[in-house]
Amino acid sequence: MVNSLDTVLDPKKSKAKYPEAIVIVLDDNFNTYQHVANCLLTIIPSISEQRAWDLTIKVDKTGSAEVWRGNLEQAELYHEQLSSKGLTMAPI
């Protein structure tokens, strides 16, 4: 008889990497450049002021910008925080 736990606890499967999640800010008609840049500076760790402004301009010019990429749990946190500041967000 085969023990079903052997399959569930297969080390090859348990070490599989979780997929990356992407946090994307969308363009809207009500947030100012200053507000978007300030939110990015406040919420996204280690982002420079120049990078925050570059992303803010990209949101305006192209309709969206990827502002962070990484593990799902952290992405959900940043997504929620940016959304709570009034930014328009793409689904994760």
C-alpha cells in the first residue's frame, strides 16, 4: 500500500517557489502627480524620489506603471496601502 503522505510531503514540490506578484498603479483623473509620488515614496520601501516621479509620469503617459514586484503577501500589503490612499490600482 502506498502512503498518501509521501506525495503530499514530496520535498521537490514543497520547495517550489511561489510566483511573483506585481503591484500596478493605474492612471485616473483625480490624483495629482504630487499625491501619487508621495504615496509611492511613503509606501514602497527603498524607492528614490526620482524613481517615484519617473513612475508617476509613466502612469500618466502610458496608463499604468509597475511600482513593485515580489512575494504575494508583501504585494498585497503595498496594494492595500496604496489603494487606501486613493490611488487607482490594477488587481494583483
